[in-house]
Amino acid sequence: MRIPKHIAVIPDGNRRWAQNNGLEKQDGYNYGLDPGLLFLRLCKKYGVEEVTYYGFTTDNCKRPRSQVKAFSKACVDAVKLIEKENVSLLVVGNAESDMFPKELLPYTTRTNLAKGEIKVNFLVNYGWEWDLSSMELNSRNRKTIMESLKSKEVSRIDLVIRLGGRQRLSGLLPVQSVYADIFCIDDMWPEFSELHFIKAINWFNNQDVTLGG
Amino acid sequence: MRIPKHIAVIPDGNRRWAQNNGLEKQDGYNYGLDPGLLFLRLCKKYGVEEVTYYGFTTDNCKRPRSQVKAFSKACVDAVKLIEKENVSLLVVGNAESDMFPKELLPYTTRTNLAKGEIKVNFLVNYGWEWDLSSMELNSRNRKTIMESLKSKEVSRIDLVIRLGGRQRLSGLLPVQSVYADIFCIDDMWPEFSELHFIKAINWFNNQDVTLGG
């Protein structure tokens, strides 16, 4: 079976899940923590080498203050869970902004925890325009473009898994995702299970990889 | 009904359709011309303001010579059909390369044909890295990034329709498509019909537009 080397996940639907379950919108994020850890363990189990979580974006920060506070805290809590795992952890996002949680600053440099078995990238206060903002006039080919990205340590994405029913990338790493296969799941992120993961990698196994050729 | 202002189409599946119908792979492109014209007329009928066709990419040119010749000719033929319509036509792609069909050079500047009722962008010998290759160090926000793209005359995409069963963007305008909703159709491009179009815009009508907020 052809296993994707690098999977990015868009953990969407926390707020809708909360509302569907009689909770306040911002309370949904907390229920996204366990699925996040499950996702990491499944990636390890199936031999995925690199994982990217779409934490929150600069655009997301336009939401009501209570929600911004809640998803920011959820990202910090998620990183605290992940740092107990055997991972090589990098937090990618605009750390010069006040919206960037101070607790995550140490991880803006890639850090091996235990043996650093699997690469984990966590996008926090990420913006596609921030990512492209160091491009230089000499970035004329793929290699130099990749090297001039703020997210240059994140490699090309093979598979994007998006929960929550939407079918879009929402600004996720536009360069790394140019040839990514995109698998969308109608269930909300707090409902994520191993079955979803298996469906996604089985689907991926049936895609061809041409990279346009 | 909420109609997308700008639809991009990825007309994939010509080669597979040809093989399924006992033809040589490269013969499929010719059967993509009528669907292309139908697509344009449907966009006009439903009030879409801008249309982008994903013609061929620099990556596609790695394919066997007979195929490259065939899809290049199909793009020229498609533009000849489109130029008889009431459109404002722009061909976007690396025109400095030998792979760019000389016949299309006049359209690398936007040209009003008749009353220029609808904007049509046709990507020919397009590459995402070519598109980003004029970015400057001062391109720090959305406006300046958009202005420094080679494809700067192409506006943000609301809806991408992809035929041929794949679920990926394949390098299509990475900046303009950051928030695009992506609708994938299993049928091959030569099979494209009004029913597919109606399904796509009905689906789009049921999506929310948050742009991350």
C-alpha cells in the first residue's frame, strides 16, 4: 500500500459540533484535543513520516474574542499533549504578532522530543501572505521558492484531510499543497476516528501521482 | 441564489476518456473543445463574471511529444472558438518559452472581443512557480502579493470545478485559489454537460463564505 509521506489535517467543525451538542461555539475546540492525539498516533501506526496540523490562521483571529481565546488555548494544550510523544516538533506562524501564544515560542525552532520519530508541524497564527512575504525576486524556480518561504522547513504535502464538510484549502500552505490530494470528510473534527483515517489513506492509495507529468 | 463571481475549471480526463473510447490518448483533447464552449455559455447564462480555463502547465510539457503537441493545438483551437464569443480574453502563461503557442501571443494582453461581456482567462504554459517568480521582498500583504504575481490580472477564485475524478488543484493559481471551494466531478471532461454545471453551482450555493473569519 502506498502510504502518504506527509499528511496535513484541517480540523474543521469544532464550533458546529459544539452547537449541535448544546454547547457554546468556543467550547468545541477543547473536544478537538483527543482527536488530534489520535491522528498523530494513527500516522505513526501507518508509517507516515510528517504531519501538519492547521491550528489557526491570522484570518481566524477576526472572529469574536471568546473564540480566538479558546482556539489559541486549544493549540497550546494540543502542543502540550504532542510534546509528550516521540516527535520532532515545529510550530510555524507569525510569532512577531501579539496573537502568537508566548508558550509556543520555543518550538518555532524544530525540537526533537524523545527520539523525534515523526516530524510534526503545527501551524499557529499562520497566514498564507505571511508565508510568502519573504519571497525574493530571485526565487525563480521551485527550489529557490521553497527556500524563501517562511514555512521552508515544511515539505511538500501528499494528502490533505479536511473534516467538517467543507471542500477548500483555506490558505493552507499554498506552495506545499499544489499537488496534494484533498480528502474531505463530512463529520466534524471532534468526531474524528480511525475509520475516517483508514478511508482517507485507502482513497489516497487509489489516486495516481503524476505531478502534472 | 448565490452565483460564484469567478469559476475556474480544470478540464481533466481527456486522455482517459479517449482510451475508454478506443482512441489514442492524445486524440482526447479534441473532444474537449465543445465542452469548453458549453462551459463558457453556461457561465454567461447563469451570470458568472469571470472564467478561468486551466489549459496546460509547464509540468504537463514533460509528457510524450505527441500529447504535448495535441494539447497545445487544442488550446489554440479553444481560443479560436472563444474569440468568436462576447468576451474579454486574456491568455496567462510563460510566453518566453518555446512551449508557448505563438498564435496566442496577441492575447497575453487582455483583449475585448465584441462587448467583452465576460472575463475569460486561459492558462497556457502556466506554472505556479513562474506565477510567483516576480514576487518581491516588499510583497508583505495581500494587495502587494496579488500585484506582484504574473497572473495579477486574474482575480480571486470562488469556485473550482474539476472534471476527471481527481481531487487536487495541480498548481492552479495558488494565490487566487486559497479560499476557493473545490467541486470535483468523476466524469471526464469530454462528458461535461449542463447537469454537471448545475450540480456545481447548487453545491456552491450551499457553502458558507467565511474567508477564515
